[in-house]
Amino acid sequence: MTKKKEQKTQKNTSNKAKDEISDISKTEDLESQLEEAQQSAKDNWDKLLRSQAEMENLKRRTSKDLENAHKFALDGFVKALLEVNDSLSMGLKSAQDEKATLENTIEGLELTNKVFSSTLAKFGVETVNPVGEKFNPELHEAVTMVPMPDNKSNTVLEVIQTGFTLNGRLVRPALVIVVQ
């Protein structure tokens, strides 16, 4: 029996050693998994911080771009109006010349008006000149109504002041005289 007990003891000792080795390897596995998880958490935290920094930079750049857009939005319009100003200046200079005639001055004013109108049209400004059209209170402002039996009622007889729209939105209504 002693031999059997010895064999059992050896088996138990052997099993305990195997269990201890198994426990050690499980502990090492858990430690390596913990290290991997900590490294992954550190990497993710770094990515988060970088993303937040990038978002702040993007906000700053967007804010600056928006500020510049507001500041210089009329740049092209002003440059186009400078052509009209130059034309007016040249017209005034030529009108003051001793050899200036009324016809030449009128022609210069007409050309300046043409340049001005084309500049406005280039930027989406359209004129509202409704002579002979039906009165539209959204685009026209009636100054007075005139009874005229031979004309159609509620039509624009005369435009006192031209109106303007900017990209389809009314900027200034046309001042008109309407047939009663």
C-alpha cells in the first residue's frame, strides 16, 4: 500500500504542479491582455485628443474665413462700380471743356448710364419699370390714381421712380401713377 500511496502522492504533486503552471500561464495571459487593453485605451485617448484639437483648428479657420467673407463680400461690386465712377468723372471733365456740346454731354451720360445698368445686372440687380403693366402692390407703390376712361383700370400709367430687385427680392418699389 505504501507504493500506492506514494504513487497517489506523486500524482497529486504532479497535478498540483501542473495546476500551478497553468495558473501562472493564465496570470501571464491576463497580464498581457491587460497591457494590450491599456495600450489600446492610451491609443484611443490620443486619437480623441487629436480629433478635438483638429475640430478646434477647423472652428478657428472657419470663423476666420467667415469673417473675411463678410469683410470683403462687396469687393467685386465695388470694383465694378469704380468703372462707373471713372466714366462719370470723365463725363464731368469733358462737359467742362470749352468745346463741349450738349449732344456730346448727353451721349456721355447715356453711355455712363448703360455701364451702370450693366454693372447692376451683372450682380443680380434688376429694374422694375412697369409702364403699361397691371399694378402689383408687391413691386409697385402707387403715388396717385388718375381717372382715364380710355385706359384699362388698375394699370400703371407712368413710373415716377424706377424700382429695383436684388436676386428676385424687392429692394425698392417702383413709384407709379395708376389708372383708376
